[in-house]
Amino acid sequence: MCMKPSIMIQICKLTVFFLFISFSAKSVSFAEIVFEESNDDESKAFESATTEVNVYSESESEVAYSDYCSSVVPESVTNSKAYTESFGAFDGYETGYYIGGNGILNPKINTISNSFSFETRYVSKTVADGVWKIEGSLMFYESCDPIPSPFHLKLHGFWSEFSGNLCMVGTGSTYSKQGNLLTPAAVFRLRNLRNSSNITTLITGTLESVSSSDGVNYFEPTSVVMFPLLNYEYTFDFREFAHQFSGERDSRKNLAFNELPSRRFCSMIMGHLNEFKLQYTRDCSSGKQTCLPFVRLNGYLPHFLSFSSIRCSEVERRIRVLIEFRNTSHIGKYPSFNPNTTLIGEGTWDDRENQLFVLVCQFLDIGESWSNPQVGDCTTRLSFRFPAILSIRETSSAMGQIWTTKTANDSGYFDRTIFRSTGNHMVGVPGLKYEYTEFNRVKNLCLRKVQLLRNKGQIYPSGHSTDLKFDMLVKSSENKHGWGSADPLAISDQLYKPYLFLMDLPGTMLERAVPARLMNVSYEVSITLQTPIDAANGVYVSYIEEKVEITAEGIYDSETGKLCMVGCRKLGSDNQVFENASVDCEILLNFEFSPLKPNQIGGYITGSIESTRTSSDLLKFDRLEVYSAMHKTDQRKSLIWTMDHETTKVLLSNTLMCIFVGLQLYYVQNNPNVLPSISLVMLVILTLGHMVPLALDYETLRSNKQHRNMVSPHNGGLIELNEVIVTVVMVVAFLLLLRLLQLTASARSRDSNRKSWLFAEEMTLIVIAFLYAAGAKFTLLVATEKRRLDVALLYSSSVESWYHSIYNDFKSYAGLILDGFLLPQILLNMFSNSKQKALSCSFYIGTTFVRLLPHAYDLYCNLNSVYYSMLQVSVGPDRCFVSFAWDVTIFWGLLLLAAIIYLQQKFDGHCILPSRLRQLESYSEEFHS
């Protein structure tokens, strides 16, 4: 009945061989890059055991180290099998910036990211004093054709800790603009790489092609700049420079970070030192004064100031930052580095003043090719503060100043300039408050009106609903039109943003004067207006664009949907200093929300923005009529809808599973002879697939409590009942599978051919274990590569969020294993050449249908993505692992597995094997007979 051992071993060898080839073959696909970039312990052990064998033999055969680097750092041999990943001031993973490289790299640094990463995988001491052998890789993320592949180089070489020089050679892979594969060879040199560094330490170097200038693999020389992370020594003692910041004391209350946990300081500070808007004096704008430590950008004063962290010390509460001046906002864009418009600084937090003070240096002697840049002229100063109280006239969560310690007669002097955050509010800091200050105006213009209105029988968005945030279209009688948004800043005694801490606000006069259904609200309204100026054949072809920013506060009536507020707008140029800028606070805003209706996406919001000034006042502006886009359903209804669909999907899947497993139990009861031919591995996978969710069900129920708190009380009990029903059905399905597993194992132990079945099951387990381990490794490597890319592009998130992302990826991978539940049965049939109809059609076809349900649900959600985004429906972070194409692939894969089972049970287990292997089996049977 079973396949002979010689044939089974032959098949296993072939299986392992092809799997090994598939994982070790050279390719330039993303998967190959991920595997090459991996840093797993297994590859480390292999490298340490073969330190004298050059793992980059292919590169070495093409680029000889002695031809390009012997004069920089002489070649040597290692004297120990021990190795590490860091050396000098370099961590195992460093980032830097480049310029040049035309031919393969994109040489521009104004519109794209010019960052790269350098990863060391092997560092070992050599017999030469102070010389270390280095093996690693370079990754440039912006090649000429970055869509197919970045520019990836594998390098090997040597570093001298005495001279600070590093020289490496190797080859890489990328694609040309025409899509052709390129394999350029290059030499990589770094200077000034010591064991420690400070603010003036600047590691510079070059990457040069070793190909002829007329070859397809040639690229122009590339200059690089890097800022090391390890062994950094802060240069400035702020006690010596305290007098230079003594004039920055502010009587206004600032947020204090001294109460934060020690491990929260860096994330809090750097999370809000992101982007700021520069505000100059009139003399700066007119060119009468110099207001920057360098010349203007393309003849214009830059509008934005951005920060990126190089290093932060939690204990010392000190930071090292890059400070860049830009003409455009960089939020949501890849980072770039231009030393002509960038400064570098060291900062420290002053607990007494609750301010961050930064000593700043400039990059000098840059040149067009970055041939010999240096850090110097450390006479620039920066100060930051984080206001503890927000109001209608102050909504910036962070602000600061930049100035120089030079006198007006010194070269390089510039006037003091103020900068403010672009609207990002502090997250997670206790003590942040919003102060309502326009009580009298709101009382006179809004309070009496809303109290007279009442719409009985209608339901409107609640005061804490996400529906209070909306987009709008605006139009005036002067033929102006435009668009904008209204974002709540504070609702009653808490900031609107759902991730902010509750604010401890005392009850205001306004709160005590109004009924409970009326709520204090504060908004930020941003509008872009276009005024037509030229017309051709009655059609306007050009416009003057005007930006209007309004901060408002007032009353929202949750029983009528009326929102009435008074507002303030800043007048004048965007680059005008705040203290001297005029503010128009004679503005009235009225909006009306449509009532919520069951099973309806939402309704329109109408309203107006008008000036309360007299018609003769120069600041008077025409009334703006507001028409919103369709607002969403109430968050509670949306959440109930989402939970109801998720619960229905899980309940249906488990109910069907109970039915199909029950039919299989009925089938084996009538055909007990088929029990030994059922794969135990398959049943274990299915059983674990139902046991693990039960084990984690308590944590799931706990996480759902916060959702139940958001829904109506009469719905909460229904949701809890649904969860109980789902759990009961899951338990039933688990017990039925457990019973089927017990019957199969018992029948297998009593079967006369149990040794043959045991051998076939063992071979199945070996192949399955290898496949699943390889898949798990690939999943981990892909997640690691995504993390590296985020770090290189300065989009790094916390370690906890990375672990959560890996958890979601492995959760989806576990679902993929369950999807392939028939694979162990197919392998068992193949190894045993079983002709038994082990599985009933209702079981393997029905269970396949159950596994198809989640993917059909995903496909439905993708096809209706617009509708779901309007409802703010989330189908879970684990679905980020799959895509539309992936769902389609799994769909056809499941059908293929079911078809193979059908063929094996109709003919025999070898029917899917190539004819040659089937002939070998027949010869083996004849020989043994």
C-alpha cells in the first residue's frame, strides 16, 4: 500500500534540493534583496565558521581589493573567528546622504530623497595592528529607475582605526532607465571614521565606479556624508553658554517634561520638533536685513524649518539634530539633505525654564561636489518652548526663535526670527489645556439663537463624534470660490484628538451658563480661495490664490445640529512675525449639520462665514457660503455595523466548520477502514487553528470592551450575546476536530500497516516543517526589511509598533497555513500511494469553502473601498499582509489543492507525480515482488 522507502527518500531529496535552490539562487528580485539584507543568527554562524572564506567571492573576482585600496588601508588577514557588526563610531546600521552618481543614481537633491544606508554584517580584527576586516552592503533608495529595484552593493574591505580610513570594493545590482539589469562594480572610501565623534565630526567619502566611462555599468563619482551614532561625545557644556539664553525666559507657562518617564523624553521631544513655519519681520521680507545664517533660497526667504534627530539621550535629556530650511513643506515626503541650507546642533532641556536650548553650527567649505565639507561657526542659537495653554489666539503647540551671538557689525550677523509649529498638537503630555476666552461675544452672537431652536425627534452627531470634522466648498458673491476644512481643536473639557490626554479644566462661566446639551467647542478652519483674473471666451484661465486661516470657538447644540462660533484670522503675509501681525477677530461662523438617519451614509452640512464689521471697514469681507462634502455616519453606528459584520463572518465560518467536520465523522463511522489514511498533521493544524483563537479569546473580549463603551447601552448586551454565541460555536468545532483526531490516531495505532503509515507521516511532517519554517523566515525578513526602509527614510516608529507589525504578519501567515490545510493530506497520499477515499467530498470541499470566505470578504471590501472608507470601517491590521492579487492567488490555490485531493482519491496518490517517478515506483514494486 505504501511507497517503497527508496522511492520516498528519492522524492524527499528532490524536494529538499529544489527548495534549497529556490532559497539560495541569485536574483535581483525584492525577495533576494530581503534575504541578502537579513541579519539572522544562522547566517552569522555560517560566516563565523568560514571567516577565511570570502563570502563575496564573486565580487572579489571582479574587483580586486589591492588594485584600488592597498594605498588607503593595506590588506590583511583575520586573527580570530570572533566577529561583530559595529566598529569605531559606526553602529551595525547607519544612514547618510549623497550627491552625484549620475548614470545610475538620481543626482538631484531638491525634489527627491538623497539618503542611503550602510549595513555591516561582519567585522573582525586582523593581524595588523588597528586594522579590521569589514563586510557589508550599501543601499541607495533613489536609483534612476527606483520602481523595479534600488541600487544595492555588496562590499568587502578594511578599516584602520589609526588613520580613520575605510576602503571597500564590490559589485551591485540595479536597473537602468530602460529597465535593463546593471551590475556595476565600485570602490567605496570613507574618511575621518574614528572610534568616537563629536559635533564637528563629519564622515565624508566617495563611491566611484571602476568601469570604463563608456560602459553601461559606469556612473559618475558620488560624494557621501554620514553622521555616526556610536560613541558620541556631546561637545558643549551648556553651563558655559547659559548666559546666551538668559534673555529667553518667558513669563508664559510652558509644558514641563520633568514629570515624564525617562524613556518618554526623546519620543515626546522629537515627535514635535518636526516642521515649523518661519515668520519674519517686515525688514526681512523687504531685504533691508539679513534674517538667516546663509543666503536666500533661489532669491526667496524659506517658509519652513524642519528638524530630524540624529541622536537623543533619555538620561541626559540632550539631543543632536539636523535643522533644514525649506521653501515647501516636507511632511509626507522622503527626507533629503542639502548642506547649503542645513545646520547641525546640540540641544539640552532646561527643567527650570521648561525650554529646549540648542547650540547650532554650520557646514562650511561645501562646494558643488561636497569634496571637503567641515563643521564650524557655532554662533547660532535656537530655543523652543511648548505652551501649556492653547487659546483662540494661540494654537501653536511648539514655537521658538533663532538668532546669532554675533554683533550687527560682524560678518554673518542676522536678525532674530520666530518660528511656530504648523498645527501638530502635543500628544500624551499632562497639563495641556485649552482656555475659552470669548465668552461675551459667544453669548451675544450665538447663545441666545441656539437656545430658541429645537428639532424634536431628530438625532444629530454627538459632541464627541468624528462627524464634527468635515471638508467644505466655499463661494462668495464676488465670484470667489474655493475649498477648505474644519477641524475641531477642543470639545468641552478635552482636546478633540482621540489620542490626547484628557485636560483638567475647571468649569468656565460659559459651561455654567448653558444647558447640558450645549457644548463648548473650538475649531481650526483652513480655506483656500481663488479669485479669477483672466477670462478667455467667458472662461477663466488664471486665478489669484489666497489662504485664510481662522481659529474659532463657540457653542455646539447636539439636539439641533447647530454650530455657532466667533473666530479670529491673521492678516498680512505668511512671513510676518506674529507679535507684529494684525488679527481680525470680528468673524462669525455658523454651520448646520443634517440629522442622522438609519442606514444612511450621512447628510450635507451648510453654513456661512461672515464679517461682523461695518460695510465701511477696510477689513470687511463678503459673506462666504459653505457647502460641505457628505459627512459620515455617527461613529457608534459605524462601529456597530463593523462589529456586526465581523461577528457574522466568524459565526458563519465556525458553524459551517461544525457541519462539515460532523459530516466527516459520520463518513468515517460508516467507513472505518479509511481512518488510518487521514493525515494526522492536517488534523493537528486544523485543531490548533481552532484552539489558539479560543486561548486568546479572553484577551479579545477585553480589547472589545473599549468598543462596547462607545455604543449605546441597548446594543452592548446584544454584542456580548453575539460574542458568547461565537465562542460556543468555536468550542463545538474544536471538540469535533479533536474527536476526529482521536479516532484517526487510535485507528492508526491498531492498523496492520502502521509502520508504513508512520514512515509516510514522518516524511510528510519533514517536508511540511521545512516549508513552514522557510515561510516564517521569509515573513520575518520581509518585516525586517520594511523596518530598515522606514529607518533609512526617517519614518521609524517605536520598537513596540514594530513588534506589533511582526505579530500581525505572523498572524496572517498562520492563516495562510490554515488555508493550505490539504497540503499534508496530499503529501501523505503521495508518500503512501494511498488509494483510499480518506476525506469525504463534503469535508474537503466544504472546509475549502470556509477558508475561502475571509478572502472573499477581503475582495468585497477592496471592491467597495470607497464605501468602507466613508464609513471608517477597519477590517483589522492583519489584512495589511494581503492584497487584492494575494487574495486571488489564495483563491485559486485552495481550488487547486481540492482538485488534487479529488484526483488522488479517484486514482492514486502518485497520479500528480511525473511519469518517470511513477515508472520508478512500478519497477521497485516488481523488484520486491
